[in-house]
Amino acid sequence: MNDSILKAIGNTPLVNVNFETPATIFAKLEYLNPSGSVKDRSALYMIEYAEHHGLLKPGGIIIDASSGNHGVAVAMIGAIKGYKVIITVSEKISQEKLQTIQAYGAQTVMCPATSFIEDPHSYHSVARKLAQETPHSFMPNQYFNIVNAQGHYHSLGPEIWHQTNGKITHFFAGIGTGGTISGTGKYLKEQNPAVKIIAVDAANSLYSTKGNPKPYKIEGIGIDFDSPVHDYSVIDEIIPVTDEQGLGMLPVLARTYGLLAGPSSGAVAWVAQEYSKNLGKHDIGVIIFGDSGRAYLSKNFYGEPQPSVEQQGVHHKQAHHLEV
């Protein structure tokens, strides 16, 4: 038993996803964290790091920008620890995530969707301005704070290594702030340099379009700015995914595997499915399912599969079990 819900963060399960490929692929169900996403890990680590170093004191105010999940995590943690929380969000945010942030008692500030994070009207710029103007405030600054990645280095990385008994050969995760892929990738590479770290980017991001970003629907991924959190030295490949590819996987995951996952998970699953076709039977891949599809039901991503199950090349096969 845990004396606080914060102690329940982590230790999420690995579940075999039976793609018709030679390799064994496990999904790490990060949506089973208390506030519903992988961001619980990094948000808690950044906040407790700030407390330990005197950057956040009792009675303080936490202010940050979020596309949703980080804001939900910060709102939950702030409620437990007794901090006032203000989250700036983009108008792209789903109603479910917006209402969840507010349900924890946090204040939200709606900002227009912008193409560049440096835009003075962007939700990141607005958060920075608010933090500068608000006494006793602390901004975790998830997009530029390297402590973000350290949270996953000390939590997610060790979990995956131990859950696979050190047999993992490929790690697939979305890249947005870069915290999950960089922190986890660094830990796994330190255990075994041969582990391949595969980052999944939005095809219309600043990075994948070589400086000419276009709008995209997938939330939670997209290299749209340069940040010290992005540790490219531990990443072996960055693979772009279109909205059609990533969102097209969502009904497949739900109806074929019973996994109601969020858009970034669909993108990661699409890459893992395609990539693993060329892997061997002894390869073990782990894919990050960062959040749940319940946070996006109002966006109607889960209608008829497009493309269909047959077009995706997804079929059932007997589950592989990891031998201890």
C-alpha cells in the first residue's frame, strides 16, 4: 500500500502487442500512471528537484506550459503538495485534458496555436511571462529543463531494463520535449550500447520539414524547437509519421488489441509495426504508450479504421512470453 498517490507513479506494465512480425513487441502502458500519462514521472521529478534545491518553497505557485499531459500531472501533484498551479495551454488541447487540469483545481490560460514556440503569443512564451511577473513562482519549463530527461533516466529506463531482464534490443518512443526518449535512451544505452533508440517525430514538425513546419493533429510529439533536453547522441534514428499513419493506428489498436491509446501512441505503434518487420525472432522491442485515448474521444479519432486492419497489415498471432 502507498501512503500517497505520488508513490503509485511508475511500475506500469509491459503488454505484448502481437504484430505479425518476427520480433516480440511490448507496449509500456504509461497511461496507467495516476494522472494518466508518462508525464507523471518527469513532472514529479522536476517539482521535487526544485523543492530540494530551494527553487520551489511552501506556498509557492507552479506555472508551466503544456499541450495537456504535463499540465495534468503538474495539476495533480500541485493539489497533493498544496501549491497553486497555473497552466498555459494551446487551443489545440482536447476538451478532456483541459477539463482534467481544471478538475485538479489548476487555473488554465488559453493561448492561440502558433507555428513557433518563440512566438510571443505561444503558450510557452505566455507561461514564461507569467512566471516572471508572479512572485514566489516556479516554472518547471519542461521544454528546456534537462531535469525533465533525468526523471525518465532514473525511473522509466531502469523499469524497462528490469522488466525485460536486460533483453531489450529496440526502444520506440515519441519525441516532443525530448525528455522520455533522451532520459530513457541514455539509461538503456549505458546498460547495453547495442540497444537501438528509435524516436518518432511528426512528419510536419520543424525538424522533419527542415524548418518549414505545417499544422498536424497528433499531440505529444513533434520536434518544433531546439532544446538542451534533446539528447541526439543517444538516438539512433528519428522516423517521421503522418497524421494519417499515426491516427490510422488508433482504431486498430483499440479494436484488435483492446488498447485505447492516445495519438502519440498510435504514431509510435505504426513505426514499431513497420520497423519490426525487418527484425529477428530474438529481438525485443518496447514501445511507449504515453497516454490514453480517453483524453481524445471528443476529437473522433476512433471511428472506422482508416486504413483498415488489412491495409495496416495487422493480424493476431500467438503471444510471446518473456522468459525469466
